[in-house]
Amino acid sequence: MTAPILIAVYDSLWTEQFETLRPRIAPALGPLAAAIEHVGSTAVAGLAAKPIIDIDVLLGGRDHLAPAIQKLRSLGYLQQGDLGIPGRGSFRAPLHDFPHHLYLCLPQHREFDRPIAFRDYLRTHPMKPSPMPV
């Protein structure tokens, strides 16, 4: 049996949580990371979401994967494999952190660009509320 999925109304705290996590991750990865992005539903103001921050890290090179995994392990991240998406490593957050998932993406991997493009589209095309039927 799986746990129920909670969907919450938008909370501006999600952006603050990402802004707290990023400065911890960036120095640990250093030049191994070319970019660190807040993606997923929690990255879009006004959008209801699972209250779990998604973080995508673009690696600077293919040879950066093994050292990046070691650096994340040293921060307490638990490696979960690719979760069915080759070229992307998945990590569960340390127990003491805000709920979040972290993904390592190899250079030029569409699983880095695709979520960012979708996030940016939603940010620039907010939905208008539908009128209630009378």
C-alpha cells in the first residue's frame, strides 16, 4: 500500500526553502555543478503542489558524476539510482532537511532542460480562474 499524496495550496515558503538549500549544495559541489535550479510545482508561484521541493543540478561534465555523488553523500543525501530515467541520478534529502528531492543531470540531458522550460512557461502563463457555473 502506498501513502496518500498530499497536494497543498501554494506556499511562498517553498521558494525560501530552496534558497536555504541551494547555498548548502552549491559549495559542496563547487565546480562540479554548472547550474542548480528549483523545478517542479513548488517553483511556480500560485500553483498547488506536493509540498516537496525538487532541485535539478546540471553537472559540468560526464566525469563529474562520481565525485558529485560522493559530495552529496557527505551531506547526508541517499542515492536512489536513476528511478527509470537514464542519465539522471536521484537523491533523497537528509532527514533533518526540508522535504526535497535532488536530481543530478548529465550535460545536455533533456531531463534538465525540459522541467526548466515547463516551469518557465507556467511562470509566464499563469492560469486565470474559471468562472463558477450558476
